[in-house]
Amino acid sequence: MTTPASILVADDNDVSARFLKRLLTREGHHVSVVGSADEVLAACAAQSPDIVLLDLVAPRGHGFDICRQLKEQESTRFVPVVIVTAQSERDDRLKGIMAGADDFLGKPFDPLELHARIQSLVRLKRYTDDLESAETIILGMGATIEARDPLTQGHCQRLAAYATRMGRALGLDAADLAALERGGFLHDIGKVAVPDRVLLKDGKLDAQESRVMREHPIVGDAICTGLRSLQKVRPIVRHHHEHLDGTGYPDGLKNAQVPLLAQIVGIVDVFDALTSDRPYHTAVSPDDALDMVADEASKGWRDRSLVDAFSDVVKP
């Protein structure tokens, strides 16, 4: 059974393009045809297709550049790209693999092979879309938590910005920087399970309320468990309230047991909380907040070198 798909055919040969469009349309797909590199990028920017069939490889090799650009852009990196090439052109296949191509289609076309390859890639695209939707929902939940308390407006965005700036200053790689950005948005997602009477309490929490609040990193970790794309974020969500001397929560980790990314988010979380009005305190100046975070390092809660690095990042 054919799964209808939105297919962009990039082919500067009118005869070949018409053949592909007629064949694919007959199978129930929605097919658009463009004839140049610029048109491919413009069409994908306007509305991302399910599949791109690229037949712009010869003679100038622009298809490889287009494929590379599509795979580098966040909005199109998961769109399957099929490069159309002659079966004997081994160099084209190698270049396509290096550019990130998902599959190859040989000339002359075999309709049954074309159908099978497209159906396989459409299924893969649907799975990817489902995962992206799930991640979007979880990220939206992070924003919902913040929206429950007007005084925390912008907190997640600031944490994401502070954490990534600090990560760059420390020379962390792109994967860690991406985890820090997402961790900034999702660090408190587990507070979805904390009642408003506890979350918004104007004053010190009692023992029972504190136990409820200290469960939120565990709940947040559980929410993120099912998505592979959030695996590097989970240690941030679970451990950003840990202290290096073992007095933090929820697991009482010590020293190097506390993941580096969680330590970074823990520092910036405290700083932003101190410099923002909250139900239980009024905001302090950035300098005073840095002194208070440094005091936590003196107590053995924070890594002094990380605190100093963060201080260098936020000071003008």
C-alpha cells in the first residue's frame, strides 16, 4: 500500500523531471519540480517536503552542495535526500555519502525499485516526525512550568543562554552546547508534578513540602527517558541540584559523580534565581549573586574553577 508523500524533484532535464512527476503522481504522491540549486533551497524553506530527489549532480556537482546544505540546516536535516546518479558513477556515490545523502537512485529508473525506496524513506520520515513531535511537546511542557509562576518569566531562556555561553568559554563541543541549551529549558520540567500550593508558596517550605519539591528532578528525568535525543539532557535534569560535598539532591552525588553539564546548569540556575524576584526573596545585584555563588564554592558545593569561569562570562 502506497503512503502518500510530499516529494520535491530537483532535475534540470525536463524530460526526466516530467517522467518522475508522472510516475510518482500516479502513485498518489504530491510532486513539485524545480530545476536549480537556488529553487531547491527556496522550496524547502517555504515548506519542507517528505523527500528530495536530487538529479543535479552532473555536470557541475551542485547536487552534493545542496544535499550538504539541507543536512546542515535544522529545519531540513531529517528530510531524506535521494541522489539520482548512474549506477557506474562510484565517485558520485562517495561524494553523496560524504554530503549526507540517505539513498541513491540509478538511471535508468526501475519503477518498482523507486517505489520501494520511497516507501522505505517515507516510513523513516514519519518515525522521525513522531519523535520530533514528542520532543516539541516536552519542550512545550518546560515553558508551561515557567508560565505557572509569573515571577519566573524568561528564566528558562536565560539559563539556556548563560549555560551555552559558559560552555563555549570552557571549550565544550557542539553536542554538549546543544545539551546545555535544552537543559536550560527542561531542567525543571519535573515541577509539572509539584502542586501550586508548594511551587508558589510565599515562604519557607515545611518538611513534607520540601520532600515533594525534591522529587521534581526524578520526575523530570522520567519524562525525558523515552527520547534518545534527550539522553544528554537527562543528567542535567536529574542532577542540577546536586552539591559536590554530597548534600544536594536527589541522589547525594559527590565530586566527579556530579556530571559537568549538571554542574554548569546548577551554577547558572542559582545565579538567575538570586538575581530575580521570587515569592521567597527579592532580587539581588549580579555582583552580590556572584559573591553568594562563590560562597557556595567555599562551602564545597560548587567547583571553584567553574564558578570563576561563569563570573568571567557574566561580568562586562
